[in-house]
Amino acid sequence: MENNKNRHDEIERRRLQEYIFNLEEKEEMAEDLAIEHEHLKHTQELLNAILSATTHGMCLIKKDAFIWCNKGLTDIFGWEHDELVGRTIEILFPEKDEHARINTLVYRELSETGNTTFDYDFVHKNGERIACLVTGRPLDESDVSRGFIFSFTDFSKRKRAEEALKKTRDELEERVKERTKELHSINKQLNLELTERKRAQESLRKSEDKYRLLYEESKKAEEVYRSLIHSSADAIIIYDMEGIPNYISPSFTLIFGWTMDEVEGKPIPFLPESEKATTMKIINDLIENETPYHGYETKRFSKDGRLLDVSISASRYSDHEGKPAGMLVVIRDISERKQLEAQFQQAQKMEAIATLAGGVAHEFNNALMGIMGNIELLKMDLPEDERRDKYFEAMKGSGHRMSRLTDQLLAYAQGGKYQPKNLKVDDFVIETLPILQHDLNPEVRVETHFPKDVSYIKADHAQMQMVLSAILANSNEAIEDEGLVRITAENKDVDEDFTKQHPGLKPGTYVCLTIEDDGKGMDEETKGGIFEPFFTTKFQGRGMGMAAVYGIVKNHDGWIFVDSELGKGTTVRIYLPAISAESKEQGAKPVKQPEIELNTGEGTILMIEDEDVVIEVTQAMLEMLGYRVMSAKTGKEAIRIAETFDGRIDLALLDIKLPDMEGGKVYPVIMKARPNLKVIVFSGYSIEGPARKILNAGAQDFIQKPFSLATLSEKLKEVLEGK
Amino acid sequence: MKIKKILVVDDEKSIHSYLQRKLSKLGYSVYIAEDGEEALSKAFSLLPDLVLLDIKIPKLNGIEVCKRLKSDDGTKKIPIIMLSAKAQSEEIEEGLKAGADKYLCKPISFPDILKEVQNYEEG
């Protein structure tokens, strides 16, 4: 019973459970429906809001009548909602026929394709036309009887806007056309301008090219100038207007010693005080008047203090605007040229003096001839007496002294190289010194030093004696108390470089004879005048010594140098050409001294001489010696005698200088007339010159005027006897 | 603990399909077993987070299913809510003795069932 009750309870519970769950499910469904209804309501509100808000007109048309329409449609056409619903759509068409026509088209399309789209100008409630785009479709495709939904889009505003836009565009186009026309004309103008400009540019480019070319050329030229300036042997200085150097060339540094760094920014300190005034005047003239200067010779100091002879050329230069910018100065170092010029002038002077000296000596010798000859003749005429001899000796002594002086004059005149012989300088000095030492101060010591191999020279013994004598006399003068004279000789090879500095000297082998003393020496002035005739520092003196030395040395193709400084002694170097070993033995015989005894002779002598003094004394001498004398005072007379004299003539004494013709011209003519005639040339001039020519032509000998009776007798005997 | 998988064991289709629809709506994954053997096999293979178990089911009743699950190490911790039309105190006691964590008597509303389920969730 209990079990039954429990089972029943259990079954009941099960049934209730199903019921409860069923109930719960229904409640839930109701809740879901309510929610869905709410949702639908919401959707409908949304749709209504959209349909009201849209400006598109929407409507439902059934059997050609409005069932529903939205606010958009009433806004487009001006009809109220209630005015439209229930009425046919014909109300929107302008005419009844139009409504029918469009209806036919629209419904045909709808039935064929299920939708329609078209535009059409509908009519507003106020009669205005409204352009609309219309789309339509059935509300329910499966049941077209439920009607059609149409949507109207009013584009009349857009159309008007489009028309306005089109109008604006047309206007714009018109304006653009006009503007284009204008532009075209402007363009044409521009093209013209462009062409003009191109032309200008082209010419500008051409001119640019031209200037570039000019620039390059000027650059090249500048390089050339720079290299010219740089490589110029002359010093080049570019100054600014204040005289400060902007540039100095390498040659400037080479000549003067200063580098650019040393002179930069300041004047070059090379202007000697003595040149200041003249130089400043020139510079002022240059700066103010632009007067250029060429080859202005002046002096400038070098960095190491030497005073250089210079030649200055200067000009003012301007900058690119033509304003004076500075001075270009070219300086040439002419020290060497000046030195050579001085040497040349000296030589010319000497030459002139030599000519004078030669002339004087000639006259002097002729006069002396008269005195000396007549003294000898007079002595012979007077009876022997002690007093007579004393007077005669005194007169002869003076005569010899005068004769030595003319010898020196002639030696200086480079005309006295009577008898050149091969001479060994060391032997000569050793032989000659004892004779000369008598004239020297006993306090003066003479030392000699000769190497063994000193070469021979070709020289006149007597003249060389004169040379040595004159130099020793000077040394003797220079040594005030006691002193030393040192004489040496050595062989010297003279090369081209050496001869360049000593014009007149030829390259070759020389013997250098050096005489040095430790005397007081000479200043520059004394040294400069030492070779001039009659130059002397002595209170009394002949002043011919060193001039004669100069002449003799030059005449022997040699060269003489004097080095001297005050307080440091004097050194004289004489260069004489050495002769080769083969020729040195030839003629190296001792000089023959004239013999004192007279050689009388016989024969006829033709004396050709114009000077009466000479004629008289010579004639007397010749007659005294036993000769018969004919005399001719002119060349023509001599020739006449030679050609017409009917007798023997053994010898002719021929003077060089005759009033009508030179001795040299007379000689061949008389020799033609008398080929066996012996001729002795006698002259107041030296043997060198015209006399030498006659000797070379065949004349037998030469007698230097004045001559002694002994010399004359000796020469005549030698020539006539053919010794 | 988070309960995701729920195994509903009931032979009455109207009951288990309603529970399945309602619980699924709330986000649970709901599996159905219509007899005791199916219940055991699904419980062992799916390892649900909770079991809603009817007692009067074919093949193997709910008491047996409960005992088996509670005696197995892999399933003994799964909360079991018994849902039965048997409402006598000794019947309830038998269920609880078998190892059920909760014993609910039919008829009961879905919100009350859900409340119990959510209790485990919170705990």
C-alpha cells in the first residue's frame, strides 16, 4: 500500500516535472516574442525615420493610385500626404496623354525585367516642372497585384546647377579662348624676345669664350713673364709706391745676397750715401712724372758690404684701373764690365802715352845723337889732358843717363825689343842681381828661390834687366828700414778662364816671375797709377820705371800683376810666355858687349837722313873712321844718287822717317838700282815697327840712335866685312 | 572551479533536451546520456566538470552509476547532483550514501537547478 502510494507520488512528480519544464519553455517563448515585437517596432520606427528623412520621394502605387508616400515625395511635388493617397499618379504629369505613354513604357519594362529606371520632367503642385530620376520595382515579386514601389530623385536643382555650370563653363571657355588668343600673341612676343635673348646669350657666350681665351692667353703670358722675370740674369725688383719690395727675383739674391724674407716689408738697405740724392731725384721723377730710366749707372751695396757697379732701369707700372701701383726695377751688375772698361781705358791711355813717348824719344834721340857724337868728335880733336877727360866723362855720363831714359821711353812705347834671345829666368836673375844690388839699401835682403825646371823665355836681356831693376828700385823705396825681397819663378799653365779676366793674355804655358817685398805697400790710388809714365810717389824721380816695365812685359806678350795693400807689402807677378824645349838652345848665347876700340874702314857710304844735326855728326864720325860720305836728305834724292851716281857705294845708312817718303819705300828702289848694296837702318824709333820690316826685306842691321862712335864703327865693320 | 562540461543523465527526452537547450544558452557544453552504461562510458571518456544524474534510468540505475564514479580515482572528485522523482527520506539517504554531492527532488524549476550548479562553480 505504502509502495503504491510512493510509486504514485513518483509518477506524479515526473508528470509535474515535465509540466513545469513545458511551462517554463512557453514563458520563454512569450518573452522571445515580446522581444521580437519590440525589435520589429524599432525597425519600423527606423524605417519610418529613414523614409521621412530621405530627400528621395518614395511611394507605393497600386492600380495607378497612391497607397503610401513619404515626406520626400510630398516635399518634391508640393502635395500633402493626404492629398496624394488615394489619387492616381496622373496628378504628377503635365498632360493625360503623357501619363498614359509613360505608364505603358514603365509597366512594360517592369513586367519584362522586374524593375524600371527613367527620368522625366514631372509637374509640381505649383505647375513648375521637376526633373526626376525614377526607379521602380514590384512590392512583392511573387505577387505584382500588391503594387509597385517607386523612388523619385529630384535632380532639377542639379540640372539647373549643371546648366548654370555649363553656362559658366561656356563663358569660361570663351574667356579661355580669348585668353588663349592673348596668350598666343604674348607667346609670339615672348618667342621674339627669346630669340633676341638667345642671340644675346650667344653673343655673350662668344664674348665669354673670347674673354676666356684672353684670360688663358694672359695667364700664359703671365707665366711667360713670370718665368722671364724668374730666369732673368739681371736682378728684378717690384716695388710698391712706398719703395717697399713686393718681389725680388732669384738673380737679385744671387747678385746682392738678400732673400725675399730678409727684405720683406722694408726698404732694401743697399743704397750708398753718395748715391742717395741722385737716386731719390730719379725715383721722384719716376713716381710723379712716370719718366722711365734706362741704364742709369750707379753703385749699390751687396749684403756682405761689397760696393757693386750697377746699371739700373726703372719704370712705373699701373694696376688694372690705371692707377700707379709701383715700380719695376731691373738692376744689372756691371762691376765686371766696369773693371774691363777701366782696364781698356787704362790700356788706351797707355797706348796714347806710348805713342807720345815714342815720338818724344825719337826727337830726343836725334838731338842726343848730335850732342853725343859731337862730344866724341870734340874729344878726338882736343889734345889729351886730364881735365879734358874729366869734363868729357861728366858729359858722357849725362848723355848716357839721357840715353837710358829714352831707352825706357822706347821700352814703354813697346818698341824696344831689340834683341830677343832665349833666356832662362832663374839664371838671368842670378847673373843680374849682383849688378843691381849696388843700388839697393844695404838693409834690404834679397832672397831667391827657383825650382829646377823653370822654362826658357824669349826676351831681350837688357830690357829684362830694366824690368828687374825698376821693380827692385820700387821695393827698395817701399822698405823703410830693413826688409826682405823674395824673388821666385815657376811655370804656370794659363787657361781660358784666367785669360777672360786678363784681356790680352793668351792661354798657354808661362813662366811667372814673382818679386815680393814686405815693405809699406801701396794704397788703391798709387796702385792704379803705377804704370803711368811720369807717375811717381818719390819726391824726386824719373817716373818712367814701372811704365817701362809695363811696356816691356806687354811687348814680350806677357802680363804683369801688382798685388799690394798698405802695410802688407807688394807682390809683382810677371807672366812671360815659356818657349818649348826644342827651341830653347837656339841663340842662347851671352849678350855681346860693345867693344871700346874703334874699327876704321874704307869705302863709300850713302847716308839717307833729313835731320841736319844727325847728318853733320854722323858724317864727321864716318869720315873720322875713314869712310867717304855721300848724303841724301830725302828719299827721292837717295834714289836719284843710287840710280845715277857713277861710282861704287858700299853701304847705305837709311833713316826711317824721311820728309817725302818712308824709309821702307826707299829701300826696295835703291836695292833695285844697286842689288849688292848693304843697308843699315838707323832710327830714333825702336827696332820694332817700320825698321823691322826693312830688316825683314833684306837690310843687314839696325843702329839705335843715339849711337856712339864705337857702336857705329863696330856695326860698319861687321856689315861691310860680312861678319 | 570553473564548470564547463556538464553531463546530463536522464532517459526522459523532454527533460534532457530542455536542460541541454537552457544550459547551452548559458554557455555550458552539455552532453547527454540516456542510460547508466552510457553515463559511465561518457563520464570516463569526457571527464565532465559536473554530472546531473537521474536515478530511475535503464540498464544501470543512478545509485550504481554514482557509486562507480565515486569509487574511481579519475572520476571521484566530479560533483554529482542527483535529480530524482524519488522523494522518500530513505531514498534520499541511499542516494547520498552512494556518494552524491547533492540530492534534488523532482519537480524542480530550471532556475533552482541552475542555482545548485552555480554553487559548485563558486565553491
